[in-house]
Amino acid sequence: MDFIIDTFKGVWESSGFISLTWQQLVMIALSCVLLYLGIVKQFEPLLLVGIAFGMLLTNLPITGLYHPEFWGGSTVDYGEVLSNGGLLDILYIGVKAGVYPSLIFLGVGAMTDFGPLIANPKSLLLGAAAQLGIYCAFILAILLGFNGSEAASIGIIGGADGPTAIFLTKTLAPHLLGPIAIAAYSYMALIPLIQPPIMRLVTTKEERECKMEQLRPVSKTEKIVFPIAVTIVTVLILPDVAPLLGCLMLGNLFRECGVTDRLSDTAQNALMNIVTIFLGISVGATTVAENFLSPNTLKIIALGLFAFAFSTFGGLILGKIMYKLSGGKINPLIGSAGVSAVPMAARVSQIEGQKANPSNYLLMHAMGPNVAGVIGSAVAAGFLLSIFR
């Protein structure tokens, strides 16, 4: 009998239950909430489910899966990580080295048609204007006590581009990676709720009813030259943007050149799916209770919403200006698609346009600013890296 009691006592004392803290219990509960939002409500499920499960794993005690002390310094001893790190430490190397965000951009490029942007180059201006929230949130974060690197990482949430937010934050403020990634992907999923009230507030019914002319056809040559030319010009101006923008344009070149169909298919499907799994669970691993449960997390969530709202506002304001200058030929609703949540933001523009005018078809027009926003957010990240790294 004593043997049985001692056995059960030993099992209990070596279990995680005895080491659980209230902070870890809170994080485990939060991970279950995020799993519910990803699975039941389908809020960015492809990444949110992985992030939430990574959050769950990293906050279960004495598993040895993730060691935040390996990643807290200015330099990382990768030999120590490989020798003594857990599974999540090994996977996190891909985040720290910038591999996963870049490969995600490779897949995004392979899935993206830049034709609407090439057909209407003015879309680039709308994509640039929709980065307003990045800089507004950056200034507000400084005022709230964050340092420059932290404020830059928080501001990039306004770009509505999860991989870009991760790419910038893992370099400038890795201790904030968890809350910034969760805020970025959560607000991206909530774009159909966040943007429409702002769109209706900023634009008039007459502006929303505006019908746009059909876009001109774009030649195959133009589609092949575009990613090459954009890479050369942009990377020469901002070398720090090379990993993201280079992979984005390479993926698009795979799609458009006509001789790499197998590579394009792999980038869009198999590779994208594998990297998404690794990226999600690695980012979730950074949400260690003692780092995540802080007043700064609440500030980041609030600033993320502020950034999204002002990015939408910036695109709409320039859209209204272009509406006036064009004599009513450009619907300002497409400006809100300048945030780089592809293609969700473009669909929201289409839906709001059709509510005002059932014969309106804005989707392809909105895709121009939408893909311009992908480029714009990457350029903004490169600019901020060049300043604060």
C-alpha cells in the first residue's frame, strides 16, 4: 500500500499541476478563447489556431519546449539553442532568422495578381496612403512610453500584414512579438467589422455610388517585368526590405513567367502550408505568461485598433481627393483596400460599394490598392528597420 501511495505521490510531484501559476492558468484560458475564435468564428484560422496552440504549449509548466531566456539578449547562442533547446526553441529559429515571414511572402506573391495595380498605377498612391496608421500609431506609442524600436513594431500593425509585423518585431522588439502578432492577425480577421463604419463615416452616399470604368488588359510582358523592376528599384532604395519584397516578387515571377508552374504551385500550397504551421506555433511560443500579462499588452491591443482605423482613414481620404480630381471617376471606397489584408479588404470595398449601388463592381479596382498595400507595408518595415536597427 505504501508503494502505491509513494508512486502516486511521485507522479503528482513530477507533474505540471504542482508547478502551475495563476498567470499560466490565465494564458491557458486565453489560448482556449483564441482557439474558439479561430475554429468556431473562423478568425484567420490558418494562423490563429497555430498561434493559440503554441500559446497553450508554452504556458504548460516544466515541458522544456521553449526557453525565453535563450532569446532575451542582444545576441543568440544558436549552439546552446540546438543543444539544449526544446522543440519550440528549434522552430523559433525560423522566426528569429526571418525565414518564415519571407517564405510566407513567397507564397503570397505566387497567389497574387498584380494586374490591377499595373493597369492602374495610381493605386500605388492609395496603398501608400493606407499606411498612415503605421506612423500615427508609432507617434502615439512613443507618447505612451514605448521606446523607438517598440513603437515601430507596434505601428506596423497598421499595415494589416501579419508576416511583415512579425519580420519587423522579431528584430526590433522580440519581447513584444506575441501580443503584436495576435493583435495583427485578430484585427485582420475583424476587417469586415472595423472598416465599414469608417467607410460610411468618411464618404458620402454619392461617392460610394460611383461606378468605375473597366481596367485595361495587362500584357504578359508587363506582368513579368513588373516584379523584376520593383525588386531592383525598391531594394536599391531600402536594402533592409530585400528579404520580404524579394521573396514576394520572386513568388509573383514564378506565377507569371509561364515556365515555373510547378514552383508556383509548391509556393502557393505545400510550402505555404508548412511554413504557416511553423510560423503560427513559433509565434505562439513567445506568449510566455510573465511577458504577456502586462499593461503593455493592453496598450498594444488598443494601439493596433487605432493603427487599423487610421490606415483605413488615410486610404479613404486620398480616395476622396482622387474622386474630386478625377471628376467623380474614382470611387473613394477602394482607398480603404490599401491596407494589405489581401483579398479581404478589397472584398469589403466591393460589398460597401454594392450596398450603395447594386450595379457597382469594385473588386478588381480595389485589388490594385490592396496589393499596393502589401508592397507599402513591406517598404514601411524596411524604412523603420533602417532607422532603428
